[in-house]
Amino acid sequence: MLYTKKIIFTLSLMLMSSVIFAQNILSLDSVISIIKTNNPELKVYQEQMKSQDALVGGASAWMAPMLGVGTFMTPYNNFSRPENQQDGSIMLVAEQKIPNRSKIKTTEAYLKAQSNITKQLNADNFNDLRALARSNYYEVLTIQKSLDYLTKNLQVLQNLKKLAEIRYTYNKAGLAQIYSLQAKIYETENKISSAKAKIDIGKIKLNTLMNRDNSIDFLIDTAQSFTAYMMQNDLTEAINNRSSIKMVNEQINSLNLKNKMIATEAKPEFSIQFNHMQTYNTSRPNQFSLMGSLSIPIAPWASKSYQSKLKANQFEVAAMQYQKENATNNLLGLIATQQKHLMHMQMELSVYRDKILPAMQKSYEVLLLNYQENKEELNTVLTAFKELNDSQLNYLMLLNEYYQTQTEYERNVEI
């Protein structure tokens, strides 16, 4: 019974530790999701959008009414006369300007467009942060894989050293070989230490992007393996969906809306004024006046202002169109180049994984077996081991370069 309880307790501990271990693994999608939610740089744009949306509500506001008070037709010596002989009145004035309805609508549309520009700017910034996260994540991933290689290689070197020491006691190995193996062990330990430091630095970068404490540790999902990447065929559609291109479109739309808003300056605006005169002499009647006025902005001396603004905006729209054309052309060339590069690296990685590394592994294993059977020299085994180790690290360097190119490609097509 006691033995059964121990087994159950041990299995429970193993299950709990496995759950805790699994919780520490942070996938790339999880990292990107946390960045999208927590990164303060993105929150800046979100608050700016709220600010710009708040301005839209004030677009339909009228100008504040004007109130005034003064005297009307009052002689200078008026108050030196007897009260029943005083002339003039106390004048109360109320004036309200009535804005042109079309001007309100165009102003409202223009303000809404500003929020759309910021929205695309936020999306473009998130695209950059996502690419940076992928770049750091893939770098840590490949370093972690190289650390696994180095750890296995260290065990191999340590076993070879033990074997050489045993053979040395029987005069079947030289002391120089033992020292050489020890030096290689120290060198591998240095590489392991350097790899661990780089992994820690990469995690700090990722924690910073996620707006988390830099000391929080987590595990990279090393289960991810190299697979051929499916690239997009319709590059024009991919580029048109890119937030930076959409942002230029929104800027062009904003300028067009601004042109419409400026054009409304050529339309008249109305104002109403009401005056009430309270006479000083109570024997005389009170008076009032009601006046409506209309502005005439098409007058030559007044129209120069909005006409020059319209011309300037038209040139600005043309400049933005050329900017969009240039960005689209550059992206088409860059993405096409990256596609060719990715396809070539996919072929190289496949050859490394399926042919070069297995062949070198078998060669090393055969030489090691021959060495254990006293049919081969240690130097030959070490040479094969070094070639295998170099090929493994070269494969990981190429894999990291592939991931970085893939990251830049995904950034350019914004996926």
C-alpha cells in the first residue's frame, strides 16, 4: 500500500512539473499576441485615434453667439440735461453667425479621415514590431538548436577523452591527444556559455517588446522545424493590402477632402443680428432692429486665399500619387527578389538536412566505431567530428538567414 502511494505521489509530481513546464513555453503567435495587446508604442496610436475621433463630434458646432451692450444715438451732454429731456438709448446687441451646411459636412469628413490615417499608421507600426519579434524569436530558436548540438558534442568529446585516458594507460594513446581533447572541451564549453548568453539577450529583447519584466524567463518552442514556405503569387494584391500603401491612400483621400473643405470657403455664410434700444426718456418709445447679413467670398480680393490653397493641395495630391507609385514599384522588386532568395535557400537547407548531415553523421559514426576497435586513429575521428560539427552549425546559420529573410518577406507583404 505504501509502495502504491509512493508511485501515485511520484506520478502526480511528474504531471504537475510537466504542466508547469508546458506553461513556460511561449510560441511565436503568443509573443505577437502579447505585443499587440501590451506594447506601449501601439497604445500611443490607439489614444491618438480616440483623440481624433473625439474631434469629429465638434465639427457640427456653430460659432458662439455674440452679445454686446452700449449706447445708441446719445449726445455727449445727454446726462447733464433733465431726465425728461435726455436723448438716446441703452443698446443691447445679440448676433449669431450661421455656418454653411456643406462646410460642416466636409469638415466632419476631413476629421474622420485623420483617424483613418492614424489607424493605418498603427497597423504599419505593428507590422514592424511583429517583424522584429519574429526576427528575435527565430534567432533565439536557432541559437537554442545550436546549443543542443553543442551540448551533445560536449558529451561526445568528454567520452572520447575518457576513452583516450583508458587507452593511454595501455600505451595505445598519446598524452598530446588527451590535452587536445581537453582543449576542445574547453572551447565547446565557451561556445555553450556564449550561446546561453545570446539566448538570454534575445529573451530580454522579446520581453521588452511584450512590455514585460526583463527578468521573466520562458522557453522557446523548439518543436518548430524547417518547412518549405508557401509564397504569394499575386504580389500586386499583397502590396495594395499593405498598411503603408493604405496609409498613403488615406492621406490622398484626406487631401481630397481638405480640398472640398477649402472649396466651401467660396460659399457664403449668414449671420443674424438683433438690436434692442431702451430709451433714456421714458416718454419716447423703445426701438429695435433686426438685420441679416451675407458674406461674399467670391470677391476677387477675398478669393485669392482659398484658390491658392486649392492649387497647393492639388500639387500635394500629385506628389502623394508619385510617392505611392514609387513605394509600390520598390516593394514589387524587393518582394520578387526575396522570393527567389527564399526558394534557393529552401533547396540548400533541404540538401543539408536530407543529404549532407546524414552522410557526415554516418561517416563520423563509422570512424568512431573503427577507433573503438583500434582500426582508426583519434585524429581522423576528430577531423570527421569537426567537419560534422561545422556542417551542423553552418546548417543552423543558413536556417537563421532563411528565417530572417522570411521575416522580412512577411513584413513586406504584411502577413
